[in-house]
Amino acid sequence: MFDEVAPRYDLTNSVLSLGQDRGWRRAVRDALRLQPGERVLDLAAGTGTSSVALARTGARVVGCDFSLGMLQVGARAGRQSGPDAVDLVAGDALRLPFADESFDAVTISFGLRNTADADRALRELLRVTRPGGRLVVCEFSHPTWAPFRTVYVEYLMRALPAVARRVSSDPAAYEYLAESIRAWPDQAGLAVVLQRAGWERVAWRDLTGGIVALHRATRPA
């Protein structure tokens, strides 16, 4: 499915989020508090757009994704060269192709929801993070104001698929997107999942009224 949507993935995301996706990427970058030379894993990196935003901090970024189609689009876009170059690696979130304690920080944006086993993916991220290293999860969540939540759910189930039919290379994929967002745990529920996977100092803040939540955590030292 992700191979099919790859050619117009970044454009579709920008349209469906009304341009909010750029701000969400900046929020992830700021929450990671990256220092030049640190090694960071951007899991579910897609075409590498999020990875490039992280590379601008001077960190050494590895973008990893399960979809070869996404990675090929990123490679054609030149994201493996230039001053903000990143390494693009094919890999399964449930069996990451990296050694233990390989990264100073790890992050996953809008991808944890799409793994077959979120608990296992979070344990894999824990494994490849050095002791004391940081995790940031950026994921769709539940708006906190009830009237706004009602409007948002209506958008997800009706407007989002309709817009996707005009701009996406695979509109049916965005029907799955809407359903998966609706079924995903709320902010407190995801915090419990993170703690269960072994992460500590779990906290979150809402973005765009809770449409998106940014969860931060640390690997025990």
C-alpha cells in the first residue's frame, strides 16, 4: 500500500494536513534536542522528508522504512546527498537491522500506528538506543476539546477520503488511514504502551489541539 502512495505521498500529506505537517516535523526536531554529530534513527521515514529536517541540526541521520517504494522516491529526490544528506535503509520495525545501543536518539512519526505490533516496535527502538538516549513519537491522537473532536472525526471519515481521491496516487489507502487513526489509543493510552515497552520519563504534549500528540521518553540509564 505504501509503495503505491509513495509518488505523491509528501504532496498528499501537505494537502490533507492543511500544511500543518511542516510544523509537526519542526516540533519533532526540537523535542529530540539533537546535537551536531549525534546519531539518530528516523524510523518509518517514508521518502526521507522528516529525516532531512533532522539532518539540518548537524546530527547523523539514518532514515529507515519498510517500503522500498518510499525509499526509492526519497533516493530520486536526492536525499542521500548534499549538506543535509541522510542514509536511507530498508528495514522492518519489528526486527531492526541495527546493533544494540547504536543511536543517541530515535524517533518515529506517523508510523507506529502502522506496525503489526506497536509494543514490539517500541522494544526494538529501546534496544537500539544507548542508555539515557531519547525517543520521540509523533502520532495522530484524540483532540481534547469535545466539539472539535466531533468535527475532526467527521473530517476523517468523510472529507479526508474525498480529498485523497483528488491528490493521492492510491485514494483507497487513505480510507485505511482514517480508520487506523480513529482506532488508535489516546494520549494517556499511548503513554502506557511506551512504559510497558520499557521506556521511562514518558510525557506528551498536544499539537494542533490534540490532532497530533508528541510523546517523549528516555531509555533507562
